[in-house]
Amino acid sequence: MPQALITNQGRLGDVSLILRVEVRYQLPDYLKNSMKYSSISPYSEPTSSDVSTVNNFTIKPPLVLVVDDDEDNLLLMTHVLDHLGFSWITAVDGMSALKIAHTAQPALILLDILMPQMNGAEVLARLKEDSKIKKIPVIAVTALANTSEREDIMLAGFDDYVSKPYMLEDVEAALERHLRLPVVMT
């Protein structure tokens, strides 16, 4: 099987972002193309290919912040979001997630619970303290799957819950419950 190592670096405000993905299967075209450039940022404004115009309305895909300390989980979720037509940005820890959320103003946050230094519940509490970002829906994406753990997660203030390993349909349903595609007149 083909293998590739892709390392992209970029900056978002005062936050340094590094996306490192190890791929062990056939690369999609957009990843093959990104290997040609060393300065591609994992965050960018939607391009013309990300925007659809229908009957004088412009439809921009919502930006989703994915937070997980495991690079494989980030890669999987970004593939799911690509498949569903969403724009995305990633963070590998709680502090980066807070800075990116404040700067990028995502439409929704998919947040892992079990992370080092600052767990998902702590990140959520800090998000809710910031008036600029406290209304962003936050979905817990976690392997904590028993009933009491799920209840604790929802009591912590998460807007929804997706259990790992997840099915594409579960992620899609959670996103649809909390997001609508914005429509802007052109």
C-alpha cells in the first residue's frame, strides 16, 4: 500500500498550527495536491470551490473545529467532514482549541473528552466563560460510552454526544441537529 507523510504548517492569529498526517492507504487527490506545497495552512477561508451559488444565493459550508489529541482520530473526523461538505480546522489540545475557537469563530466544535493537560469538560467550561464563543454548540466525541459517563458528559453542558467508534450516520445526524448551512444573498 502507498504511504505518505504530510506535514503542513500555518498560522492563525497568534496560534501556531501544525497538521501532521501519516497516511497508509491511497491518498485522495486533495491530499496528493497538498503535498506539493509546504506552506499550506490547515485553516483557510473557504475558496470558490467551497462556496456554491444557487439562484443568487451563496451557500458557504459551516466551519467545524475538531479537537482531539490523537492524530488518527483527527484524520478520520476530517475525512468525515470532507465527505459531508463541511469546512474544518483542527486542534490537538485544549489551550489551542480555546485560542482557535476565539479567533476562527467556528459554527460547531467536536471535542474529545479524554485529553492530557486539559480534558474536554475543562475546555467546555472555559469556552462557556468567553462571551464571544459561549454559544457555539459543542459535541462530545468520546470512547466514554456507558450510561453514567454519557449522563455526566451531558450534565457538564455539552450540546450532544457521539460515541467512538462512530458511524458516519451518527456524526452526520449530530451535525444536522445543531447546524444549518448559512445562506447569503449575492
